[in-house]
Amino acid sequence: MEQHLNGDAELRPAVFVRSDDPDGLPVLVARGEIDVYTSPDFRRELAALVAGDAKRVVVDLAAVDFIDSSGLGVLVGALKRLRERDGSIVLRGMTPSTKKVFDITGLTNLFSTEP
């Protein structure tokens, strides 16, 4: 079940798609740039997944070109809410440039990662 949330990519620099992976984990696929402009949409869609009963949420960043501090803040806030119930966020498919941002900020150690 896929739901396109920000389908007009020409007008907005990011697109978020919610789905489930084969193991039934909720997944938020992000595409484009996650910045101060798109972070409110990112926060809303990630919060919807975190509000469910899943303890583990996957955020697929393979198609993210750029993420700034506001996007990182969204992820940290969602992780904090999940950890309140012993949950976690898995970051999947980070590009080298996105991984570098996580490494520089020291956030790599907070999240589980997958290729």
C-alpha cells in the first residue's frame, strides 16, 4: 500500500512516500532535498508512522540529495518518541553525501543503518 504525500515534485523539492517493507515494517521513502522548507512535511509524515504501534520504523534516504539541520532535527525528535517505548529508527540507503552529514554531526551512532 503506497500513498504519495507530496506528489508534485516540480513545485516542491521533496517527495515522501509511505509503505511497508516485506517484513511489515513501516517505511518512509524520502526523495529530493530535506531542508527548512520541506521539514514540516517530513515531520508530519514521520510522526504518522511513529504514532502507530510499530517499534521499528525505516526511513529510506537513498534518493535524498541533501539534508540540513532541520531534517536532522525531525529524525532525532522521531527517534526520541520511539525510544520512549523501546523503539528505533533504521536509516536505509544513505548516499555518501548524506552519510557524511550524519558522521560530521555525530548522529550516525544514534541510528541503526542499512545499505
